[in-house]
Amino acid sequence: MIGSFGELLRRAWRNPSGRFGMLALAVLALAALLAPPLLKDPAAMPDVVAGATAPSLAHPFGTDQLNRDILARVVNGGRISLAVAGLAVLLSLGVGSLVGLVAGYVGGWLDAVLMRTVDAALAIPRLFVILLLLVVWERIPLGALILVLGTTGWFATSRLVRGEVLRLRHEPFVLAAEGLGMRARRTITRHLLPNAAGPLLVAATLGVGDVILLEAGLSFLGLGIQPPTPSWGGMVLDARPLIVSAPWTAIFPGAAIVVTVLSVNLLGDALQAALDPRSA
Amino acid sequence: MTLLLEIRDLTIRFPAARGGTSVPVSHVNLSIMRGETLALVGESGSGKSLTGLALLGLVPPPGLVDPASSIRLDDQEITTLRGEALRAIRGRRIGIVFQDALTSLTPVLTVGSQLREAITAHRRMSAAAARAAAIALLGEAGLPDPAGSFAAYPHELSGGQRQRALIAIALAGEPDLLIADEATTALDVTIQAQVLETLDRLRTSRGMAVLLITHDLGIVAGRADRVAVMYAGQIVEEAATPRLFAAPAHPYTRALFRAIPRLESAADELTPIPGSVPLPDEWNPGCRFQPRCSEALPRCVTLEPPVVPLAPGENSRCWLPARDAR
């Protein structure tokens, strides 16, 4: 990377959209980490009669059809949604980079086998694979959900990384690194991977958005995060019958999804610009 | 002088498109003494760079070094080395400087971190010691502000400075042989002279040998001890530099000299060599230079010319009888 990870962040910070993305993500992450214990839901007991109440001082985001505080649920849901998206994307980036690096650097029959496997996997719709994998459980453990989302998301990443490696493989600086007697692992991690980091970061940011939306869809089908545990996707879809009578039940979790996906994308753009030292 | 590196019968093959093989380097014999500068001169496509890469086991796939080839570095056969043993040669015993310094440096790392990496690839030392050694090397390579260059990214340096940084990186392993593969070709003439001067100073102070791969006979004069002229994958003439310049034996070498502009002769006396270097699959069975040779004999078409010894360590691959007083 550029000197250090801190240097990279400093450069991204100088970019207004990077600053916005970082700040928004920091607020979301802090809220998800610190707020839940402070936000004891004053209307935690389900109360179907009271139903959804509009935003007020006691409930700044209003309450849902079971009279649960939406602010508390958005914050708690963020904890789950962000953790699931972050971990799943990290997992798929890790697996995708590894497969792509090996296929691109080693080449030959290993490359052929790996890439034909990826072709086959890409030909099957992701949602279909996820549904098949998830029906095994009656109540899906969170870890299994992350594992399934992560291991079905790396195919495109591996193609991307392989393409970058093939592009960079015969660059003189890779040849020069090998000519200096550097170990293959060092050549890969220091000279190939950082130069492929731009496209990878974009893939990661798009992946975070994808996974948040995918998890919302799964929750709707009863195959994602199980109620009563809140998740943003689940909340939006729970709010479906109330969208006209109590729009706040959909607006706040929906806004949380939009803000998160937007800030991750802005941060991704800024990081990509910061990674290119010529843009300084 | 003692022998450092001996290349015997170096042949490199590439599988060609339609099932055949192309042989861009065939039966090359060369030896390099400790501390000397050997120039390997040839046009593009003559196989000179590939020969240099073969010394480091860096022939790009699908190219293969023929198993009958031998490259001995101080009595150690290095064509068969793999893995750790090969890594111990690269950078440590034989260093290389490529033509294009901008693309030879990783754009996302500072010059200093790449240099430090080259130092620690072969020697264990603390980060602070490596930094000090790196800055010392940059100074030795003639960079005006070593500490500043250490912190700079490759694109922040000028072409000459980048080439010097690349030389510093190649020197990091303290190699016995430095391959300069068109290392100054991309620079303008004055900077080129300075960088070559620096290379020569480093060669003397470190007692290392230099293999100067170039297409430019002009930079060979006064710098190389000996010259090997390469054409279409073969060494066609090998000679001590003064003899080569005074009396080139091979028609190709003579043609090369006629193609160099000289101050004392008029511009219209410049004679280009007609045609271009044939591709490896277009070589005729006889002399490979014959189609472009003004002195070719009938037998040159079908019969491969002999390597005629002219003096110890000097020879010419030609059918023409060696002329004595040229």
C-alpha cells in the first residue's frame, strides 16, 4: 500500500466524498457498537392495540406495528446488517483474491481448472445457490448466513483479480522483483496485489451494497436474519402493509440502507483515487 | 583475471504457433571475467535481452532453455537451479537493470521501500539499518538528494534519477555481475553518459563485472573491455574492443559501423543495412546474415559458416577468409 494504511486513509480523507463516506460510516459503526445498551426500547412489550405510532419525543423514529421503538431497532439492526455485510464481503474478497492470484500467477492447468469452475459457478444465479444452501437449517445461525453469503460472492472477484494479475504479471517491475531474488509470496503481496487494489476496492464496496440488499431479500423470504432479531431489510419488508398509513416504519430503515451503501461507495471511490499516487 | 561466468551452447526455444519451435537464441558461447565489462551488441530481435534474462532464469514462459545448455557461475551450474537456490543467485550474485526505469519500479511503493526490500531480500537487518544502507546506496548511485529520493515515488523522480535508483536497487544484493539491459537507452545523451560513468565507477569500486546489453556501438567504445556482436540469435563476432573498432572482422559488424554517423564524414556517406533482422522462423540454413550481406558467397545460402578463431577469445562466424590488415 502507500507507505502505510494510515497514509492511505489520510489521502482519502482529503477528498470530500471520501470524508463524507468515512464520517457517515464512522457514525453508523459507532452507533451500532455503542448505542444498543443506551437505547432500551421503552415500548419493548409488543402492543398490537397501540400499533404504529408516529415519531415523537419518546420515539424519535416512531414505533412499528408491534409498538417497538424504530430507532432502537434500526441501531440494533445496523449492528447485524453491517456485521453480516462486512464479514461476508471480507470473506469473499479473501477467497476471490486468493483464487485469482493463484490462477493468474501460476497459470497453466491450475488456471484452467479454477476459471472453468468459476465460469460454472457464475452461470448459476446466486440467490438460487443461497436458497439451496440455507434450506438445510430450520433457524439459520448468523455464522452460517455470513458463510453462505461470503462463499457465493467471490466468483466475479476472482476473475477480476486474475485479470489484474495477468495484466501486471509481465510488467517490468514484476520481472525486476523476481530478478532481485524476491520470494514469490513477497512479489505477489507487495508488487501485484497493491497494484490490483483499486478494482478490488470497487468490487468490495459494490459487494457491501449487494450483500445488504441480498440479506434484506433473504429476510423477506424467512431465510435471512430471523425475527425478532431486527435487520434493516427485514424491517423495510415488515413495513410493507403500513407503507401508506405509517410511512416512517419503512423510511428510517430504508434510509439506513441508502446512507450505508452510498457512503461505502463514496469511500470506495476516494480510496481508489488515493491509491493512485499520481493523483496527489 | 579469473573467470566469473561461462555460457556454453545456450539455446532458448519457444513453441511456435503451428506446432513448430522457434529458437531466438541458439548455441551462444560467452565468458565473462571478474571485474570486466562485456558488451553484448545487436539489433532488436537479435536475442541479446533474452540471453541476459536466461542468466537469471527469467526466460518468459512458454520459452525454455535447452537442457544441453550450460551457464556456470564460479563452477556452479545455474540453468538447472530452481526455487530457493535460484533465488540465492538472483540479485545476490547477478543483478539486472532494465531499460525502462518507470515501469521497472512498482508505481505504488516509494523508491526507498523498494530499495529496502531489495536489501532485506538477501540480508537480515533491522529496519533502521536497512534504511541507512538504502540511503547510502542511493548516494553511491549518484542521486543528488539520497534522503529525498528515498521518500519519493518513482513518478516524482526524473528519468535519469529513476535509472540511478534502479541501479541502486540492483546493487543492493552486492552482485558479482550486473546486467545492464539497454539501461541507458531511454535517457538523453548527456544523462546517458553520466549514468554510464556512474556504472563504470561502481564497477571499479566494487570489482563487479558488467554485461552491457545495447544496440548502440557508440556507448561501447571506451567502456567495454570486450564486445560480442549478436545477430539473429547467434554470436557473429567476439573481440577485444580496440580490435573490433579498428578492424571489424564480420561483414555484419562492418555494416553496423558504416551505419553510425561520424563527425569526420559527410552525412550522405551513412549506409543503412538493407532489410531487418529476420524472425526466428525465417532463418535460412546457411548464414543468417546472408540475405542482407553485401559480401555474401554462393555457399553462404546453404552452408552454416564456421566460427573462425582470430586470436585467443576472438572469433568471427563467417565464410570469408579472415583479412589480416584491414
